[in-house]
Amino acid sequence: MQETIREGDGVFIYMDEKRKFLIKVQKGRILGTDKGYILHDQLIGQPYGSSITTSSGHRALVFKPIRPDYTASIRRVTQIIYPKDAAFMIYLSGIGPGSKVGEAGVGTGALTVAIASIIGDEGKLYGFDVSRKAIECALGNLEKAGLLHRVILREQDVKSELNVEPLDSFFLDIPDPWNALSSISRVLKPSATLLIYVPTINQAEKTVLALRNSGLFADIHTYELLLREYQVEQGAVRPLSRMIGHTGYIVFARRLSQMPPFNV
């Protein structure tokens, strides 16, 4: 059964690799491009997956947005965690519909959007950042993705005491995560997962040693992901000349049930 576009729906418009647009359909509005304009009104009633023509006669494809479309179009005030890393972190975390999750170093909110899309309306994400500007940006991006109701954002240093319900997982993206292990450990359920993202191997080393010395975490691992796309033409298949190489390191750990004195 075909799903047709209604006013208020999100639409991802694809013209080519350089011309991609994510819009919310509103009667009377116009999307202007260098290949001609598209009336929002002409989208209403069209099935997703169809094509339309701009005012200049150029073809545009109309898709229902998926999470990568929202991530690619978000407003940024900080660097974001790349989708390849965010997806792996979410996979490792074990979270799903109904999960209660924490995130510190929200920044632009790209990872926040990704987590919120997984936990469902019964879940809750508690996000923390020390920057009011970052929180306002993340709030706008969450609203654009239709996920604001699943998230509570607070302007707070995560190294101080956290007042949240027991959490199933915590995602940490700050320069000195080893200094936040004490406060975060207190809000994690036994066996809960901790995912830490750091840009340098020196930070990864210090983080892993702190996790081990705390006596509160086990099953500790460090990962790095590389992503390479291929160019496929008949008789000429090869890797693209550009790839997403090193972006950061992911440190994974699980919370133990005992609560020994914290000393790192």
C-alpha cells in the first residue's frame, strides 16, 4: 500500500549527490534550488518514492526521510559523532524500545537524535552538556526530527552528581571521561553498558585504565571503525578516492553490581 505525502510530513528530496533537501511540507511554501523551484503544494498527495519536476524541468526524487537524512541536515555548533561510530555504539549498548539512557556531551545532538529514534515513546534519554548554545541547537534538531518528547536535556557538568532514574546505558563524549566515571557509575543499573567516544588514543588509554582501576566495570574493549564506499560502473569497480578513515575511538564497558570505594 502506497503512503502519500500530507501537509506536515517530512520529505527527503534527492536531485543528485550535491543536491539533497530535507523539508517539512507546508502549503504555500517553496523550495528554491539552482535547478529550479519546487512548490510544497505539488508534493501533497504524491506517493513516497515517486519523482517530480522542478520549475526548470529537472527531475527530483521524493523519499520518506530516514535517520541518516536527518543527521546529514542537522544544524551544527560542534563536531558530530559520525554515523558509522554512532550506529556501532548503539548496537553495542543493547538499548531498544523502552530503554532509559544517559548521554553527556550532547553537542549538536546528532547522536541524541540517533539514540532517541531507537528507544521509542516508552523510553527516555537524559542528555547533559555544559554549553547552553549546544543544548539549544540539539533541541532544535530533535524537534525537526520529531523526537523532542523522548528527551530531557540539562545544562550540567556530568562530573557532578546526576539526578536521574537508574539507566540501562550511558553514552559519554567529553574530553576527560575518566573524571566522570564516579558520577555515571552511580546511575547505571548493574550490567548496564557504558559507551565512551574519544578522538585520540592517549584518551582511550587513560579511559581504559581508569575503568579497570575503578573496580566497577568489566568486559572492557576499545574499537576503531573505518568506512569505505565503492564506485560501481560496468567493468570499472573500485573504491572511491575518498573514505571516512579515523574519526575516533569507542570504549565499551559493562557495569558490575558491587559498589567498592571509587579510586582512580
